[in-house]
Amino acid sequence: MLTHTFIPLALLLPLTQAAETVLGLYIFSRHGDRTTKAYPPTKLTDLGYSEIFSSATWFRENYINATSPINGIEPDNVQLSQIAASAPLDNVLMNSAQGFLQGLYPPVGPTLGSQTLGNGTVVAAPLDGYQLIPIATVTTGTGSEDDAWLQGASNCENAEISSNNYFTTPEYLALLNSTQAFYTSILPTINTTFNASEASYENAYQIFDYLNVAEIHNATIPSSYLLNSSTLFQIRTLADAHEFNLAYNATDPIRAIAGATLAAQILSALNETVTSNGTGAPILNLQLGEYGQFQSFFGLANLTSLGADWIGIPDYASTMTFELFTEAAPSPFPAVDDIQVRFYWHNGTTGNASTPTAYPLFGQSNTTLSWNDFATGMNQFAIGSQADWCKACGNTTGVCAASSTLTSPSSGGKASPSGGGGGGVSRPVAGVIGAMVTLAVVLGVEGLIMLGAGLRLVSKKRLGAGAREGAVNPKN
């Protein structure tokens, strides 16, 4: 099994301090273990379901059914106005969202999950009181986890151009040439799916993904003696570099459009909690997405300044959590100046033996930020209105032809640092952007047509159509 561990770079802190009250939470989670992208459609495996459910159970124990839960949250019977969940409609991400919600709010049992009718008949709820929680659908054009190249699905023209530019850089070309012998050496382990011309850094992610799934699920792998720990680490590290360079570039921020729109949605959701004074807006937000969103956000939020680990591909079920809290009295709702934000990251499945760690955002040293400073920092790169998105992406047709009507000139579509009402990034506006782009991020490069370098990439559909004996086929 391929592993990738993020070395802790900050002190592990308890998620609620003695004098703190949590006011709201935004959880962004990667999906659980899945089948390989080489043979679509991808599916969430039983292992992936278990990973997501386990993480969610930990969040329930620490934020819902805890000694000091989120202020005002319903502990057992979910109150739908308190929770907002979203995911693309595909076999992996939507099912992961459902699994996560089952862990957050499990069945209530035969006593609470029943109803007595007027004639005295007792009707038991199905599945031991299974709780039905709506999940908003974010559309990316096709099934997200079946896409080999999701930057194209983003419809952001400048982002597509920017990511394509990586394949003309000296850095990419040097790695392509210097690693060719390495990829040729492991060809016997992948030649049931990849031919000799496809075994190169050009396909670093899909080769890693194929072997990662095989290491987890297959009892045998062809020529497995070639896959020692050093080789597996190099396969993973090369995929890390490949995907990070497609997801983020410091001199060309539009490449990280996925992280920019995600930042706007996070800020919008937390801003609703702040401005609603704790009533009428969700206080627990959950979103499921792909690893490229993590990587682009890490770059934009300057988390990469903490070390090279932050360019890596997050493991399945990884989470980043934004905790809204106060040290003041929570009732009545605290003033904006008394509200703070803390960012947590955890690589892989969360559990009591491995819990999230607090890290400083925006290159600062403190792991806690005032709400004002957090909003200001996120607004440095968040893209939260259709007009701003269209301008940044260079799109002028379709929805962008009339985008100027969606953003107030005074607000610029960004959240007010003061946490006040009128300039915030609205959830409807963030939803418009999300429907086009938010969850369309960099996950692979099989279908990418590179500009100016004369390099060829093989589409995942072609690889799937050419499946041969020995294909990786995890059991679900």
C-alpha cells in the first residue's frame, strides 16, 4: 500500500479549549478509497465507505455529541436548518457525502425512529430510524471521479491555458527526460494497461493511481518484486509534483481557480453563521471534493511555506476544517470582534489515534485568527462572484455574457471583513460559481492536449477501452 504522511509542523491542539465555544464548522473532505480511474466508472469501495464513516464518527464525537458541542447544535435528531452538505453527483463523491452524513447523524433507533398514528398504530421508521439529510448537487459537466482531466471541465479558459503551460516548462521537460528510465523499469507492473510509450512522467498520476489501487486491493501484481518501498515512494513523489504543478503556480494564480472558488464558498458559509447571530443559517457545513482542490488551496493560503509536505496529494478521506469559535459568552451571540477562526488539517482517515492538527494560515505564525483577519486573508484570493470569475477566467460567452449584473460594484462579491451583512459572498452566488467550477479541479492528465511541446497524453477512456488481462479490479 502506498502511503504519504504529512509530518506535523505545528503542535497538536485539542479541538476545543476549556474556555472556548465552537460557533460553526466547515469541513472539506476528500472522498474515501475508490476503484482506479483507468477503468471507469470509478466506484466507492467498502473500504472507502468505512474510511469516510470513521472520520465522520470522530467529528460527531468531538463536535456534536461532545462535552462541549457546537453551540446550539441538535445532538441526535438532525435539524436540517443547521447543516448544509454538497458534493458532485457521481459514484464516489456523492456516496462519500452520504457516508459522512451517516457518521455525523446515525440512525436514531427504534424508540426515536417511530411514530404513533391517530388510530394508535405505531409505525417504525425504516433502517432503524435512518436519518435523511439532503445533499446539494454541484455539477461539473460529467462524473467528477471519472474525469481524467478536470481543469477542462472547469470551463475556465485562463486556468486551462495556465495548467497547459506547465508542460512547456524546463522543470517539466527535465523531469520527463530524467525519469524515463525509471518508468521504463516499472513497465512490467503496469503493462496490462499502459504500453511503453505511456510509461513516463507524462502519466505520473494515472500510473500512481493504478498502482495505489492495486497495492490496496489486489492479492497479486505482475512483477511485484519491482515495487519495493523506495520505488513506491518515488512513484508517489513524482505524482505529487506533477499534480501540484497543475493545481497551483505562484506566478499565475488563475491556475488555482479551484482553490479560489472553494475559499469563497468557505468564507460565504462561515459569514452566514456570523451575520445570522447563530440563527437561521447552517452552523455545520460539509463539502466533498477532490485532491486538486486541497493542493490549490494550500498554495493560495501559503500553507506550502510550512514545508514540502504540503504539495503532496492528500490521502483518501483527508479533511481540512475551519472552526469558528469564541472565548466570550456564546449567548447572546458574541460580537464580531470576539469571534475567531482556527484551521485544522488531517491527512487520511481521522480517528481517536490520529486527530486533526492546527496550522497557521496565510504565512502567519499564530494558529488562531480573528474573524476579521481570516476574512481579509481569504479575500486576498477568493473568487466569489460570477463577474469576478468571468473576469479572472477570461470567459466572455455563455453565463459570462451578462455576468456584470450579479455583483455589486461596492462589494466586489467578497465577504465583509467586519462580518457585516451587505458585502458578503452570498451562498446563491457561490452556488452559481460552484455549478460551473468549484469542484472541477486537477486530478489527472490523460486527456490533456498540451500546448507547444508536442507531447501526447492518453485519454482515460482509451485506456479503459483497451483493458486487457490482469487489470486492476478492486472488489467493492
